[in-house]
Amino acid sequence: MASVACSLVLGRGFSCANTLTRPPIACLRLSRAVSCKMRNRHLSSQQKRQQFKRAPTEQLSLNMNAQSHDNIGCEAEEASSAGASHSSQITIPSNDAESDSNSETDVAVSTFEETNMVIENNDEQEHPSIRLEDLIAMIRNAEKNILLLNQARVYALEELDKILSEKEALQAEINNLEMKLAETDARIKVAAQEKINVELLENQLKKLKTEISSRNSIEEGKHGTLDDESPLVLELNDLRKENALLKDDIQMLKLKVADVSKTEERLPSLEKRHSLLEASLMELQSQLSNAQDNVSRLASLRYECKALSDKVENLQALFNDASIVMDQPSLGLQQYHELQKKVDKIEALVTEATVSKFPSENFQHYDETLREKIELSEKRLWESDQEIHSQIQLFQESVREFHDSLERLKEESKKRSQELSLENLPQEFWSRLLLIIDGWLLEKKISVNDAKMLREMTWKKDARIRDAYLASRSKSEHEKLATFLKLTYSRTSPGMHIIHIAAEMAPVAKVGGLGDVISGLGKALQRKGHMVEIVLPKYDCMQYDLIADMKALDVVVESYFDGRLFSNKIWVGTIEGLPVYFIEPHHPAKFFWRGKYYGEHDDFKRFSFFSRAAVELLYQAGKKPDIIHCHDWQTAFVAPLYWDIYAAKGFNSARICFTCHNFEYQGTAPASELVSCGLDVHQLNRPDRMQDHSAQDKVNAVKGAIVFSNIVTTVSPTYAQEVRTIEGGRGLHETLKSHSKKFVGILNGIDTDAWNPSTDNYISVQYSADDLQGKAENKDAIRKRLKLSRSEGSQPLVGCITRLVPQKGVHLIRHAIYCALELGGQFVLLGSSPVPHIQREFEDIANHFQSHSHIRLLLKYDDALSHLIYAASDMFIIPSMFEPCGLTQMIAMRYGSVPIVRKTGGLNDSVFDVDDNTIPEQYQNGFTFVAPDEQGLSSAMERAFQHYIRSPESWQQLVQKDMRLDFSWDSSASQYEELYERSVARARAAARV
């Protein structure tokens, strides 16, 4: 009964677990002690009768040391018996969540039934009061341990907080003194410079006086006396006025010099004061250390006294209970004498400890401050005791509730015993697994090494192989193989070999979000233990200064194009820790020496050449990657090239993953141009392969990648749904539906190292969510830099950083400028447009607001300035018509700029309206609108401005919440990692069938 009670109460988590964290050690000791008592009941009937005769005396003479020895013995006995009794059983988690959560309860009930059979056979010889006393004693012992541990924890935490606060105060005082000293040094330097300037002015004044006197003597010799209105007299008067002003300046400088002299005289005293403060600090630290030692000693003494007092109280309670239930006078008298002796002995120990320890010399040296701390700690400990006592009462009530639910648990246990229990699978389960594995080996569906590993996991009854079997019971043979081989893959390989082939990579060759994805996802996968490599074109306009250890390899890779072989020079280097290969084609068209990345008339040829050269590089280098990940239409050619040409050459170890970052750009061209890179047009220009939906004589690179890749992804879940529609798919919706099983949307992340306001060197003042003062200073800095009005510090500033293209909602951005002005805010736009008429339109707006005090349009891209705009703005506008993912809203929130966005694509997956009651409060982080019109944007901006102006405290909390959101690549990389592993496991399974 007691063992089941403890196990079930622990399984249910105690009724008071929501308000008090209980030490699990005490509960385990209680459970083990009670279990030990129950095993003792399996003795023979004669031994039980003898034990019953001795039981009252032994129970009443319990003490803490004896109890702990009993517990240790029980634990040893449990450890030895557990292996024998459960060697042929294994506990597995059921697919049912309720079965998982009640696993401890099932085991406890099973133990109870086994024990109850023995108890029922000897029930007539068992005294009923013994079990109740055992349980009461154990519960009191557990209560005592709980009380002591919670007192120690509360007291230690409070003392630590006080010590840290005192240390911070001292450190702040030292920092102030150091700042004052630095200011004094600066003033001395300024004064010295001013003194030099004064000397120069005095020399000039002397020269001027000499010249004036010489000129006066000459003029008097020539003309006698001068007329008051003559030019020379007027010039002399002007010089006299200047002379007077110079004298005033000299006088002021002399006063400043005098102040500097006084400062120099005060400098030794300040230095002396600084040294004294340092000495005082050292002394205070020493006193603090001593105080901590004394507090520790005091705490230990208090705990000792408390423990002794508890012992006395427990023994007295036992004595009172024993005196009531004693039927035999002689036995009761003997127990009374023994208890009285123990009480006297313990009281003597308490008295001795109180007299000898408390008035010691250590306590006599405590100062008044320490006494106050002790009194405060005692008060808090008393309050904690009261709370713990109330929780103990709740715990006792839960124990009583156990008796009411026992019958119900028995019935449930009987029902479960009639069914196949997944928690206690028989040995036949593991034998069946071994036969399945051996069958696969004989059928040559798995290798010898794989079979050996799977057998080893089965012999050890590994939970992973158990879960794999249960998860794949209803699946096909092929899927079962993939599931089991995934286990061997994860055991034999610490990480995968992943190669990204792309046209961009931040920060060396960045046009849009694709470049950020390559570097961000690559670094996140690298941190997870995978080997990641990147292949890029070698552009002439790259930022080569950001590439470390770049060098050309002494090798030439030849790749096929236009019916012949062309040489490619290979360069290597590292970008932010990632290894990168750069391909420089020796082609007369100079494909990547055009001064820009995209926008050339022959882009289809440029990037089909690069895709063929990239795959050829991997083939000739003898690489065996697990995953080749290509991005957007520029490298979509990799998928058909790999499966149509290189797989036949034996280069087939990898699975192909293709990510389309924007379905608006699909890479269409006349089908004849596909011949250049060596692909068979007749086989590929078909509706189910690469033929474009708009014309039969055109091919679509993105469509080819969707068809030929093993994994197809896009950059947000909402965008993945949007592109399955006619409007969003841009002609590829049917193809995506046909391949929907391998198509998924994964939200991008951002590089939290590059975009971090607490370490960003591009902003004026660094800051964090815990200290937002720096954000206000950055706001003032950008106003000063852009010559915006600084009269109202609290005036909201709206930021916008974007490419001015129709996708970004150009008409709504234009409307937002005027709307912000009407609402009493300021607006800063950074961005340019590749579309001439849009660029001219915004140039006209910029000229109109050129000298305005609240509006600035900067029609360019400036990476350093973008950091400052993120840090300075209070709100951030992103009114996109469609947005596959979007990174600006994530970066804006990272810098505490609240986003105002349209609900589309990745914006819908990352920004949730603060006024939407259907969204949990912890996820509300911005302002959204649905309709892509001016009315919807105006409504969202008005709500944002009202929130900012009317609820400044709530706004600050919103800013802090946004800054603490995790938009790093870790979560997204984990999803890609899972897709990679599943695809590789399926491929290995298919290779063995």
C-alpha cells in the first residue's frame, strides 16, 4: 500500500507541485523505504510473528541515522532484485499519449498486485497499525527533508541577490570615478591647447601693435595730423576695436588657464582619492567574503538546531501515539523509559549546541548590518515555513485521496493486463525483430554492416529500434527499410556532406534574400556537425576583401558547352567560416565579367554554363555528397543534369534538393538553348518535364528542377500554399500539385550574428531588449545625420528598406509616406528601383521633400545606413503584394522596430496582429492588414500610431517582446536537416531492394 501510494502520488505530480518545487531525493527515499518494508513482509510466517513482536519497540526507537541506513539497504536490495525480476521484460512507450503519461502508475499498480498476494496470505498474522505507523513516519521524514532543502535554497538565493546588488553598486561608483578622471584628463589637454593658442595670439598682437605704430609715424611725417574721417583713421579705429576684443578673449583664456591650473592641482588629490577608493573596495570585498563565511556558518548552525528540534518533536509525537495504543503496561513503560532517555539526550544536545555554538567569537564580530540581514532572513524563512506547511497539508490530502482512487486503478490495471501492453513487451517482440532483420539480410535488402548494427540495437533493447518498428508497423516494406536504415545512418555518420550550388552568397555577392539564405543556412548546418560546401560563380564585381585565404588551384576543370569543352579556373576561399569554390569560365563571352550579377541578355546561357561546370567540378573532384542543394532558376539546371547525364557515370550518391525563393522568376527560354549545356531537348521538352506552360517551344528551368529533384522547398509555409493556386503559381501550380508529396515550405531565418543591436558596429549606440536607451540615441543620431526635425524626441519614426518593384507594393509605400506625415510622424525610405519609371517617380517625391523636416528618401542601397535605420525606427512598413518570405520584418523586430505588414507569404507566418484576439498574446508582435489597398494600410498605421502615443509603456513591452523573438536559422536548419536525412534514408533503402 505504501509503495503504491508513494508511486502514484509522485506519478500524479503531487497536488502542490504547481506552486512548490519539491526535492525529488526525499520522495525517492520515501518510496524506497516503504518498498523495503513491503518486501520484508515476504518472510515466513514464523519470522513475521517474531518481527511483529519486535516491531513496536523498533518503530518507536527510530532516529535519523537509523532511517538513512535502512534506506540505503533498501536501495541496494532494489538494485539487486531489479535485474532478476525484469531481465525478460522491456517497457516501451505506447502511441497513446495517455498510456505514456501513466507509465509510472502502471508499474506501481503492478508492483502493488504482486505484493498484495503475499500480504493477503499473511493478513491474519499482520498487525494493521504497523503499516500506518511506517507510512506516517516516512511521510514526516520526507516533510522534514523538504522543509530543510527549501529553507536552504530560499536563504541562499536571497543572500546571493543582496551580495550581487552591493557589488554592482560598488562597481558603478568605480566606473563614475574613472569617467570623472577621464573627463579631467580631457579638460587638461584642451586647456593646454588653448594656452598655446593664447601665446600665438599674443605674438600676433605684438606684431600688429608694432605695425600700427610704424604706420602712424610714417603718416604723421607725411601729412601731419589726420582727418577723423580719413580711411587710415577709420582703419585704425577698426583695429583698435579688434584689439579690444582680442584683449577680452585673452582675458577669458587666462581665466581658463587658471582653471586648468587649478585642475592640475586637484589631479593629485583625485588620484589619491581614486587609490583610497580602490583600497576601500578591496576592504569591502574582504568584509563581504567574511560575511558570506559567517552567514554560511550561521545557516548551518540554524539547520542543525532546526533538525534537532524536529527530532525532539517527532519523538515526542511518537511517544504520545505510542502511549495511546499501548495495550501491555510493561511494554509501554519500557518504551516510555527509552523514549524519555532519547528525549533527554537530544534536549541536552540541543542545549549544548545552543550554548556552545551561538555565543562563539564568530557571532560577536558581526556588525549591525549583518544582524539586520539575519533578522530579515529569519522573517523570510518563517514566511517560507508557513507556505511549506500549507503545501504539506495539501500533500497529506493527496495521500488520503489515494485510498479513494485505488479501486479504480485496480480495475484499469485488470483491463490493461488483458490487452497487449506496449510498456512491457515480451521477449518474443525482440526475437521477431531479429528474424525480420535476418530476413532482410538474406534477401540482400540491407548490408552485413547494417544488419550487424540493427542486431546490436535489438540485443540491447534500444528504444530507438523499438520506436522505429512501432512507427512503421502499418507502412510498406520499402518504408520500413527506410526507417530502419535511418537508424544505422545516424549511428555511423556524425554528419552529412551538403553542397550548395547558388548564384549569390552574402556578404560577397548579394542581390536579395537568396544571398542571406546561403550563408545563414550553411552556417547553421555547419554548427549542427554537417560538412557544408558552397559553389559560386566568380564575378568580377564581388567584394573580394570579405573572402579569406582566396587562391587559385593549380588545376583546370573542363566542362561541356555548345558542342565543345571549355576550361574553367577554380578558386577557393572561406566566407564567414564556410568553404567556397569559385568557378571562373574561360569562355569568350566572359559570362561573369560583366560588372553585375543579373540582368544580361544571355542570363539563360550564363547560368546553364555555370550549372554544368559546377556538377562537373564535383564529379572530377571525386566528391560523394549526401545532398546537393540548388537554389532558384539560375542553378535549377543542376537537377536534370545530375540525373540525365552524371548518374549514368556513377555519380549518384547524392539526393537533389531544390529551393525556389520566388516563383515570379522561372528561367524560361527557347527550347533550343537547352542544348548548349548538353541536355536532350527532345526528352525534356514535354509537359510532364520542362516544357513551359506558355508555349510548346519554350522550356522552364524551375519546372525541370521541381520534376527532377528529390526535395522541393520554398521559403515559407504560407507561400507554399499560395503557389499551389493559379494566381500564385505563375503557371506551375499543376506541376506543384503533381509533386506535392516532396514540396514543403520552410520559413527562412536571419543571421543573428550580423543583425545584433548589442554588437552592431554600424549603429551609433549599441543596445539590447533590457536597455532601450540606445535605441532613442540612434533615433536622434539619424535625425541629425539626415537633417530631420529633432524638436520632439517622442515623435514616431517610420522606416522602409526595400527594392522599389511592383512586388513590394510601390503604390502603398508612396501612400505610407504621406500617411505618416498626416499622423504626425517622420518617414525614412532607403532603396532604389531597376524599373526606370518607378525610379523617376520616387526621385520626384524625393526632390519634393528635399528640405522637409520630417521626410527623407534615399534612393540607393547603403548597407551601413540600413543598420542605422533599423535601429532608429519605431515602426517598419512592408506592404508587399506578395512576399515569399521576407527578412526585413525579422531584422526590424530584432532591432525593436514594430512591423506593419500585409498578410501574405512569409509575412503572414512571422507577424501577428496585436489587436487579433484569436492569436495568443505571446505571439502578438505587430500590425497587419489584408486588402492590398490604401485604406487597409491607413487603418493599420493609425492603430500603430495610437498604440505608440497613448500607451507608451505597452509599446515598450511590445518592442522588448519583438527583440526577444528567435528568428535564427537553428529552427529552419533543423527542418532542412530532417528532410535531408529522410531522403538519404529512402535512397539507401531503395538501393537495397
